[in-house]
Amino acid sequence: MAPTEFPRGLWTLDLFGSYEDRFTGIPREMAMGTAGFNCYFLDNISMGCEFNGMFAPQEQNPRDVVGPQPRDASGIGLAYSLRGHFIQGDGWSMYGDTALGLVDFNQPTPPGGSHFNFTVGVGGGVTLRMTQRLDLMLGARFFHESNAGLDGVHHNPSFNGAQGYVGLMWKL
């Protein structure tokens, strides 16, 4: 059996940028930059944390009552991640992953919501070896953001969308 690309005990640093969109015609999108650390506690399976910087341009939903235009929001977040590389070839892998986290925005996000929100991302991607210690990452996730009703059901708009990302993974 060939040696694994992601052996137990490996640590990685991931840097990636992403874009999330609802694709519903309602103005709502988000850009995110992420730095993550992962530790492979089993061959091909890691757990780690992701530090996120987010920017959400905010527009009034056309279905909302006319009111003041919401201000663009930026936020910082922290998420717990789990990743499993289940299919591997010579210099590439396919993986599934999830990230569960918290984010604090400087403006209520989505508009009508709260500054503090929970995030969930579930999806997968591929890694492509560029050098012995550097892989290209390409992936997609279902992305959810809301305050889980902590401010009441009338102040809990959510964001559900598709997240695409591209980045680099350094094997430390």
C-alpha cells in the first residue's frame, strides 16, 4: 500500500479565500479570508481551527419595508474544523470537511439580525500537490450564518448559500 499524503501527526497551515452567495436574486453575498491549522490525529483525518475575516456588503432586501440603507459589515470569526481525505491518487486527494464557528460583525448581519452569529460550513474539495510540502486546495461548502434565535425569532434572519474557495496548504 502506498504511503498516505496526510499521515497521523502531520500539521498543516491552510490559507484560503472564499466567496459565498445565495444565488436567489436577493442581494446578499460575503467574501472571507481564512487561516487554519490542522492536526492529523489519524491517517487522512484532521481536526483544527480556522480564523476568519469576513466582509458582507449589505443592501436592503427589495421585499423589506423601505428604510435606511444598511451599512456594509466586516467581522472576525473562529471555527472548529474536521476534514477527512477519503480518496487519494499520486499527488492529489478528495476530501470532505465541516467547520462550526462563531463570528462577530461590526454591523447587524444579515440586516435586521445581530452582530454575533454562528456559522456552519459543510462540503468538500480536492488537493493538488505543487511541491512536497505545498498543496493547492479547491473546494465548495454549503454555508449557513445566523444567531440561532438568541435575539428572538423576529431578529434571526439567516444566510444560506454556496461557498467556493481556493487556497494553499503547507505541510509543516
